[in-house]
Amino acid sequence: MAYEFIKVDREGPVTIFTLNRPEVMNALHSPAHFELHEAFDAFAADPEQWVGIVTGAGERAFSAGNDLKHQAGGGKMGSPPSGFAGLTSRFDLNKPLIAAVNGIAMGGGFEIALACDIILAADTAVFALPEPKVGLAALAGGLHRLPRTIGVKRAMGMILTARRVSAAEGEQLGFVNAVVPAADLMAEAKKWAAMISECSPMSIRASKEAVMNGLDAPSLESAIKEQFKHPAVAALFKSEDFVEGPMAFAQKRAPQWKGR
């Protein structure tokens, strides 16, 4: 499907989502949110798509977050039930997402990255939750995901000052997985996606679902016991991949994953 404000490209089992409003540093408005909602819905439903990469068009920005000029000008407001960028309130997506942060990731842009499972950053990337400086708050998940990722004190040091953090500091703080030269960012993201794709997609989905649900379990014991009730974990045990993996290992060959 053709979109106006985003681009969606497929490379084998990998889907690349590009926020495509470089003229406003990939800031998002209501129409873009709904396009992303539709694109992520399609990705979630497609059994042939195993891994997603989210990035921004151009060299300046991943996303500057909410399009405040659109808002101030009386533009149509609203977002889908899946949240900012069709992603920040999408809690049932068990396919992995990689954020390839190619520049500024401010406010909602940072929240998009935090909603992904892995954050790879160009050495030119900058992160912040600057909403308090314009009388807002990072209510699209940033206030909750950042403390869960790097700890309360470190997160509060960013949230309460609204300060900007470099890619290198983001890696030091623990919310960035790797920093690479800007020219190498997409190659790095595709390398990570390829490594994930070498694994059984059924195993990857079960693993993500168990981790994310387990974070809110009241105890480690509860998380371990409850994981067998998660849909993706149950699906793993019934899948062709569950048979193929051990068989390929025994036959000393590469597994042929089916994702079912």
C-alpha cells in the first residue's frame, strides 16, 4: 500500500518503516500516526515478516516527536489506540523491532525508539524528553519506559531537566545498544535484523512475550510459572520450528525455519 507520510519496504523477512516527513524533522501529526498504525497492523499480521526496523528519512532527524506547529495551527489532532506512531501503546506485538536512530530523537521520537526492542544510534544522534520546556509531559510511554530501561535515578536526571543526551552517553546509560558512524547505521541495523532472522521466529516471539510480560510479574517465581501461559510460548511448543531446530542440529545443517 502507498503511504503519504511514511515508507514501508520489505527485504526478505525484514520490514523497514521510514518516518518520511524530513521537511519537519520527521515530526508526526495525526495522519502519520494512523498510517503507522495501519503499517504496524499489517506487519503484525504477516507471517512472512519477522523483524522490523524503524528509522527516519534524511540525515537530521529520526523524529522530532509531536508536530507542535501542526497542533498550534489548529491541525487535526488524535492518535489511534496503538498510541503515538501507532506503536507506543501497542503492547501485543511480539515481533522484534529495531530503532535505527539516524539523528535527533526528541520527545515522541525518543518514545518511539524506547518502544522498540533494540536501539542502534548514529554517532550524530541526540535523545531527549524536552516536553516540560513547552508545557507538556512525555505521556506516550517515555515517563515509564525510560525508568524501566535505565533505572529511576538516571531516568529522572533526564526527565526533570529535559536535557539532551548524545548517542555515546545513551549507550553509557544503557538505553542504546550500539553506536556507529552515521553512514553505517542502516547496514548495522540490517546486520542485527539478519542475526535475529537466523533464529526461529517462533522462538523470538515467545522470548519477547515472556520477557515483556515477566517484567510486570510480582516475583521471579511467578514470571517463570506464568510464562507457559503466554500465547507465543504455547505456539512455540506446537510449531514446526520446535521440531526443525533439534533435527537440524542433529543432522549438522542449517535449520529451515517456517515461522509456524
